Amino acid sequence: MTDAEDETFSGDSQPGEQAEVFGPIDAGALREIRDLIVTQEPLVETASLDDPLNPQILSIELADGVGAASTARIDIRWSLAGNYAAHYTDNQGRDFRFDCHPKPDAPTRHFHPPPDAPSRPVEPSCITVREASLVTRAILHRWRYAYTNSTFEGINDAENPP
């Protein structure tokens, strides 16, 4: 990912819309998130940064997924401004995202629902905490909820997890 791509989510913008500002990636936060996930989630197979010197994305490979999925991955980006994107995808082609970044016509903290995590419409996110460790715990909490119940139904219905 280039520095220019770091600054915006050009794929989410519609023609004629203002770009969505994300900001430069916080490598220290990605390392903190990686370490927390590895200690908290037993289904983690690998937790790796895309570039050890200038990481842009933390990829978490899981040994199982929600429902019929046999594998899954969560990709996380975290910016110096505290913006984040946590994208779940599995081998059944299902996706969801918990995001926090300015987005035209949407709340800053928003959720892209399954099964395909569309750019629009989005929902307000149930995650209202701000600190990287608490956001990480909240994302794991919601992933565990979906995994334990074998459904995405209610994944964004929690009241201020974790």
C-alpha cells in the first residue's frame, strides 16, 4: 500500500464525493494489537505485519471461521490519528468491517455488515471505545460472539463492548 493510499480510502468514495481521510499508519499500535490478539484469541494461527519496518496492515489468520467457514482472517489498520479498520473475511466469501474514520454521510464509528461489508450503507458501530487495546478487545469480543453462535446475526448489537 502506498503513502497516498494510506491517506484515503479511494475505493469507498463515490464519484464527486470527498475522499475519506484515514491518515498515516501507527506501526507501534499495530504491534500492540498483534501482541494482544495473540495472547487473547486461541484460534490465531499467525499474526503478521505486511512489512516489518513500515507496516501498513496486520493480518490475523484464524484456524476456524464463523459457521461453515473453515478458515478466516482479520486484517487491521490503525492510524496515528486513532482511525482504524478491522476487516473479517472467511473462506465462504463473507465479510464484515468495524471502522472508525471520517466517512461522508456516515458516523465516524461505523459497521459494514455481513455478508459482503458494502461501502454503503453502513450502520453506527457498537464499538465506542477509543484506545487500541480496548478496540481490539471489542473486535475480538464480537468475533467470538459470532463464532460461538455460528452466526453473524447480532454481531453489531452489543452495548459498548468489550
